[in-house]
Amino acid sequence: MIRYLDNREKGLTKELWREAFPEDSEDFLDYYDHEKMKENQVLVREEADKIQSMLHLNPYHLQVRNAEWDIDYIVAVATRADMRHRGYMRSLLLQMMEDMRKRQLPFCFLMPAAEAIYTPFQFAFVYDQPVWKLKEQVKLKRAVIEGTEALRLAADWMQHWMEQRYELFTRRDEAYVNSLLQEVKSEMGSLEFLYDQDHLVGIQGVWGREKKEQRLLYAENGYTELEMKKPAIMARIITPETFVPVIRLREEAQPEQMKICLELDDPLIFKNTGKFIWTLDHAGSQLERLTSRIENMEETLAQTDWENDRVLHLHIGELAQWLFGYRVPEAVKRYAGAEQIDVLKQIFLDEIV
């Protein structure tokens, strides 16, 4: 049986969590129970009155250009070792996507243990995690973040730092930073302000029981250098109609409005497969399904006076990578006028759980 656990039952997943993620400490599990379980959803598959598979949907409040979205971050995807390869996780992911589509979520995202697990479900990489380090010559003062005033200052500084750099990110507020602080503390870590003289120029977080590792580093320009970027986050578009309003024409685009005949292929969410009219202007865009009884695309084109090469054919994963600004599909490269579309350019998603 597949179902969502109520809050009183969520603790039943601890046994499977310990089996699947033995690297997580009991302190971390206590943090997760206290900070995440009170507001998340836990979808499980039970057989013989026992949880055999689970996934957790942790809600985050995202700022996306001039919009705000409540989006689910998928974590703790696990199946008991002796119950794998029976399709249990597939059944959970399909149920999850069906339920999300009913809620009209624009997308969901996760940090994959292995890319190959999620590509069959049309997840695609959309974000490479930057790893920064402080420049060796930089000498900064540090102050531990603790207490209400410090949390408020950290939240305000982080939010401003994000707004100056990114078009899509999780909004920072006092509750967010407090949860983040409890997260790093659960692994014997801390958050610190970084000061140049009396000027707040950054925030750094470290954690680790045996060896301290950097959890985050946000700093003003000139204080850090980029060590590397690594593929980190995969996303899955759930409802294209609620995603595209944040996509618009470029400011310098000549037409005031553009219409695209878009044909989408989504093998798992039937409502996403089909023919759409995508109308864009400089403020945003909207996607409208062609609902008339048309047997083929040729008839659609005849009705709209468009030629066949004016149809943009995309797989749902390709659409995600393009709209997130991660990769331009070949079909888009060939589509005349697509260069005038202003997809998301800078995103930042560094959540762990």
C-alpha cells in the first residue's frame, strides 16, 4: 500500500533511514525530526505492515524572479536492501508526481546519489554547485552566529546577497537560518560572520565530526576564489503551465510578443504531452494547450498558418535544462527566434535536506 504518513507515524521511518544512510548521526536524525518532520510529507510503500520504501518531500519557499513558489525538495529516497529491484521506488515516484501535478507545482528537485536512478523519471541536472574558498591573503575577523539578533542579521545579509546574484534561490529568513544553524550543529559545526575591519563581508559554515568540512561560504566579491563546480541538483518539471510565467522575452528583443507552437513529450505525466501555444512578451509568458480535436500537427499548423519548421519539439527534461539556463537543447539552437527568450540565468540551490 502507498500512502502518506501522518505526523505521529513519521518516526517509523527511522529504522529504514538508519539502514539506508548509516553515515548520519543520531544527533542529525534528532535535528531532522525536530526541524523537518513537522512540516514535510513522507510517502511510503508498505508491505506486510512494514515500511519497505520511502521518500520525503521537504517544502522550501523559493524566490524566482518576481514570483514566489513553494517547492518540494525530495530527500531520503530509500528502499530496504532485501526489497530492491521490485519496482517499489518507481511506484512511489509516479504517485508523487501525480499528486504534485494535481497541486500544479512548477517543479521539484533533488540531490541525486546517482544520476542513473532518476533519469528514467525525467529528472535532469539543472545546477552545478560552486565550491568557493577564501583567498589565502584575506585576513578576516570571525564571530559565531548565535542568538536572535545574530540570526536576524544573518538572514537579512544572506537574502540581500542572494538577490544581488541570483534569479532563483530559497528565500532566507530568520526561521531558515535557525534551521540551518541547527543542521550544522547536529554535526558538530557552526556558522560564523566574516568581517573585514567592521564591515560584514561574508558568512561561512563548517561541520563534521571527524573532519571539519565547509558547508557553505557566501562572501562579497574579491574575498573568495572558485575552486570548482560540480553537478549537484536535478529537477523535474511537473506543471509547465505554472513554470513558464517567469520566462519572458529579453529586454532587447524586437517583437513585443512572440508565439511558439510547442510540442512536448513527457512519458510519465500524460497532461504534459501534447501541443501548446506558448505566448511570450517582456513581462512573462503563458502556455495554452491546444484542446480542439486535431488529428495531427499538420492540421494545427494549417489553422495557425505556421510552417512545420516553426514547431519546437522538446522532451520534458530538455525543457527543464533550457528554462533553468543549464543547457540549450539542439532543437532550441535550430529554432529561429529562440535566442530572444530570456530563460533563467543564475540559480542557487545549496540545500542538503
